[in-house]
Amino acid sequence: MRNIGIFAHVDAGKTTLSEQLLLKAEAIRTLGSVDSGTAHTDTLPVEQRRGIPVRAACVRLNWKGETINLIDTTGHTDFSAEIERSLWALDGTVIVVSGASIPSANYSSVII
Ligand SMILES: Nc1nc2c(ncn2[C@@H]2O[C@H](COP(=O)(O)OP(=O)(O)O)[C@@H](O)[C@H]2O)c(=O)[nH]1
Ligand SMILES: [Mg+2]
């Protein structure tokens, strides 16, 4: 079993990537969407309503015989304690860099 965290600033595409990984691993049948409030890791009503991540969310998938707990973190510095808390549990991380926008100034606080 491996615990993998996904990190980036807000709106970089963490939740969208998580959704694609879940689909690719056949953990879900239908691709959810952040924009329509159906992403599997945006589960809190406030996250679905406002499209902002508040808490780190954990989903499980199987890949080539390995169980992976995927932790989709919040990129908001307001919730940085939530980001730090998830670090303790991780075996590895994926850092998402958005090619569609200029990296946010809060990258440093989220990633370092
Ligand atoms: N054009 C484009 N938009 C994306 C991509 N990934 C995510 N988005 C959009 O960027 C916004 C933020 O994505 P989200 O996954 O919520 O980012 P998060 O805050 O890092 O979890 C949403 O409106 C997504 O539809 C991508 O690869 N290309
Ligand atoms: Mg998100």
C-alpha cells in the first residue's frame, strides 16, 4: 500500500487529475467534474457549492496490484494546516504545475 499526495496551489488541477487517475484505475465508472460539483474528492457541500477545496480528501485505487491511497490536498493557504497534516502519512507526492496559468504566489507555502 502506498499513500500518495497531490500538491499544488488552488486551481492548478489537483482534483481534476485525481478524478482522471480514479477513472484510469477503474475505481470509478463515470468521470466527475469540479465544475459541476461531482468530483469524488470534493465531497463537502461547501466544496461542491463554491468549487474550492477545504479539506484533504482520500480516495483509494488499485494500480498493477498495488493499493494506492490518493490524497487530494487543498491548495488554499488558509487551510495550510490541513496540507501539513497530510504530509505525515505520505510515501510520495505528485506536484501539479498548471501550464495554463502563471504559478500562484502561494506555491511556496503549499510546496515548501
Ligand atoms: N484547460 C484546462 N482546465 C483545467 C485542467 N485541469 C483542471 N482545469 C480546470 O481548472 C479549474 C480548477 O481545477 P481543480 O481540479 O479544481 O483544481 P484544484 O483546485 O487544484 O483541485 C477547474 O475549472 C477545472 O475544470 C486542464 O488540464 N486544462
Ligand atoms: Mg481541488
